[in-house]
Amino acid sequence: MEVKIGVQNAPREIVIESSQSADEVEGAVAKALEGDSKLLSLTDEHGRRILVPAERLAYVEIGEQAVRKVGFGAL
């Protein structure tokens, strides 16, 4: 699943491919914004952890992972 994170005062957004479900990502964002956690913590497909300070979050866009089409039948 593709997750885009906008950070205040940063010119570029953070884009990761995560193996977490949309509900898990939404729960992590909600927990960070409620103040239970000072950081938004997500894990990408390679096991790397991305940490963003909750007070600097501008937006989080949760999208579905695009299915890659391979071969001539994809045209």
C-alpha cells in the first residue's frame, strides 16, 4: 500500500510502500495525533521504520497498492 506523508516546512512529501493495512496506518496516525505517541511510526516493505514527529504532520494520504501489469495482455 502506498502512503504519502506531508511534513510541515518540508518541500517534498515522504512516499513509502507499506505492507501494513489501511486500518493499521490510520490507527497509527490517529494515535500519534491524539497525543498518545509523539511520533508517527510506520514500517515499509523492506522492514525500515519511518518516524515523523506528530506535531509536524501536514497530511497523510493512504492509497491502494497499484497492481503491476506484465506482458502483452496488459494493453
